[in-house]
Amino acid sequence: MSKKLLEVKNLRSEFKRDKSWVTAVNDVSFTINSGEILGLVGESGCGKSVTSLSIMRLLSPINSKISNGEVLLNGQDLLALNKKEMRKIRGREIAMIFQEPMNSLNPCMRIERQLTEAILLHNKISKDMAHKRAYDVLKSVGIPEPEMTLKNFPHQLSGGMCQRVMIAMAMSCEPDLLIADEPTTALDVTIQAQILDLMEDIRKTKNTGILMITHDLGVVAEMCHRVIVMYAGSIVEEASVKELFANPKHPYTQGLIASVPKLGSKVTSLPSIPGSVPDLSVMPKGCKFAPRCKYAMDICHTEEPELLDIGEEKKRRCRCHLVNQQEEEVKR
Ligand code: SF4
């Protein structure tokens, strides 16, 4: 049975730029249930990775801070923990895999040491047992010769193998929540499919909740149950995968979906969203998407829309004046 695993409430994260603070993630709230894959999508710079690093408490304290919110994992607020307590949670209850496996592994350490150190940190077991667990976990992620791979340095492995090792490391302590930040972007298409299959297997067998951060809507359509669309640091839409692709409500989501090539389509060029994501320090007044939105009305340039529950069952959320007006008309 699925239970509420992660609850992010009103998260705000800021970065220091020159002498002032700019908001990179603003008032972000969402939940993930155990065994559920939630997609987090949007263009580069929309706040996806900052959200995940905030949940992991991995933002640099030198130039960034979480200035508001709660991150409840199994009911415990991660933002209230000290560094030592947080280190215990990372790996054991929550783990992350990054976009560039080659950059995430230590190039000077054999895979065995990197894996067993992670296992020994969270389990009171002997080195022999940790070696056995490392071997088993490499095998479980489809590495054909685990014993040999354990002896390798990262540079002796391909990108796909390194990503498998990263997933093995993330899964070695069977965390409840896995955060995958563009886990397949650096890999070729065949390996991408294998890594996604592997994550789906892990979800099914361990009931792991997964936050899948990606700009690839194909990955979302294939893997996720629900999707959150972010723009300029805020959530602009949330829906089930089926609803989002069948009937995207927010003009930004509509633009993202329209820009994906359709199988069998004969069109020679795809529409793109004009303009670019606004600079964090000079956000437009009102709706942050207004300068790029073909439906922008006067109110859009002066009042920021709220993220409201929409749809008959109020199971979707959307931040748009136009959608709000349409919802009101349906009610009348
Ligand atoms: Fe476009 Fe206005 Fe909706 Fe913003 S609020 S997405 S500008 S219609």
C-alpha cells in the first residue's frame, strides 16, 4: 500500500548574487507516495535541480540558503536536522543519482571502496559482509562481472556502467526515496532505456518513491505517474501523466508538449516557446511567463496568479489567470 513518503511544503531557496539574495525556488509544495514516480520538468534554470539539492540539503551554505519551508520525509523535517543527523539520513533513507556519473564517482578510488564505504557508513556489518552486499547490489543492477567491476577505477568503465554503479550505490542501503537528476541525459538511447527499466524494477520490487528530474518529456510519459511543471522557480502545473499529455492546461506546459516530435508526424519543423527563462534577479511583475505567453492579458502583467486546485475532482493544480477564468465559466 502506498503511503505519503515525502512532503515538501512552501519551500523557498535563495542564492547570493553580488550583495543581495535572489529566489531560485519559490513556495514549492508537493508530495510523493512510496512506490510512486513523480516527474519534475521544465527548461534549464527553472529550479528543478535546486529543489532536489534543497531536499537533500546539499546546497552550498556559502552562497545559498533555504529561507522557508519544510521537507518531511516519513514525517521527519529534514530542514530541522543538524549536519550529522542529515548524513545518517542520506544514503539510508534518501539517495540521489546525478546526471554525470563520471563526475559523481571518485576517480582515484576503486569501485569496491566507494561502494563498501557507503554500505559501512549505514550498517553495522563486517567488511566481508559489505563486500558481499557490494557484489550483490552490482549484480542486481545488471553488471555482468561484478567481481571485476569492484576492482575497477571509474575511468575503466563506460558511461552506462558508471551510471549503473551510481544507481547501485544509491540503492545499496535500500533508501525509501530516490532522487534522479537527469539520470540518462549523458547516455546513448539504448543505455538510457536499460537504466530507466532498471529504475522501474527497483520501484516495483522495493516500493521506492522516485523523484525524476528531467527535461525529457518522453522519459516522463514512459516512467512517471504524476508530473510537476516548473517555471522560473515556481510550480505552474501538476497533473497525472495521462491528464497532462491529453489536456495540458498551462500555456507553458502546452508549449513544452507541442515542441516534442510525434511518432509518424510529417511536420518538418516543431514550434518552440519564444524567448527564454527570465533572469532570477529581474523577474517580470505578475505572471512570470507573461513575456512569452501568447494568451497574456492585462491582469497577467500586474498580478501573479495563484497555484489553484482545478478540475472536477480538484486533483490537478495550475497557476494561470486564463485557466482560472475558464474554471469559473464552467462553474456558472
Ligand atoms: Fe499566460 Fe496569463 Fe496564464 Fe501567465 S497567467 S500563463 S500570462 S494566460
